Amino acid sequence: MPKVKPHSGAAKRFKKNAAGYKHKRQHKSHILTKMTTKRKRHLRGTRILGASDSPRVDRMLRSS
């Protein structure tokens, strides 16, 4: 029986903690010059994943 491995893309993007899954906001990696300062400021930091998406991430990270 082969090992069950986590989804490698999801493992890089989500970290489990007591409140749920912690993740970084999207659209904050490159081509930031055209973005307003306000929009970049609001994309800072991390968030907790929504309740409706948590079962899908649970399944992708089931072995980790």
C-alpha cells in the first residue's frame, strides 16, 4: 500500500492552527506598482480560511 501524501501545493499555502487554517492573501506577489497603496496595505498579513473551504483543505492535507 503506498503512502498517502499531502497535496504539495496546499502544504505550502496553508498552516493548521487552533482557529483553523492560516493563509496569506492572494495578489500580493508581483506587479505591485500599478496597485494603490491602500489596496496593498489591506492585503498584508494572514487570515483564517473560511468555514466552507476548510473541508477541502482538510482533505488535501489529510496525511500531514
